[in-house]
Amino acid sequence: MRVVVDTDRCVGHGLCEAAAPEVFEVGDGGFVTVDDAAAATAAETALRTAVNGCPSAALRFAD
Ligand code: SF4
């Protein structure tokens, strides 16, 4: 699965990183980056927890 981040919404809570640390990483700038290769093989449950749990609604699944 592929996940994209809206950097205008992301405020660096890090909840996504906690849910799937192999996929999401909050950088020094306070924005999250997504490892596309890791997302492709990550457990769907962890990805859904991250996407649905983002308080800023900054994550969404992409085709
Ligand atoms: S949980 Fe949402 S706002 Fe927080 S770092 Fe992740 S994408 Fe950004």
C-alpha cells in the first residue's frame, strides 16, 4: 500500500511513527517522511492505524 503525507497538515505528532516506525519518520524539520518501499511491505493493520490515527488528518492512502 502507498501512503502520502500532506505536509501542510503534518505538525509532527509522531503518532504515525509510533504505529509503524519502519514506514514513518519525523525529521528534524518536524514533518514526517514516508518510506515507500517499507510501506509496500508493511502490515496493513499498522498502516491503517497510522493513517486513521493522525490527529491532523495528514495521511491518506494513494492508489
Ligand atoms: S501523526 Fe500525522 S501530524 Fe503527526 S507526524 Fe504523523 S502525519 Fe504528521
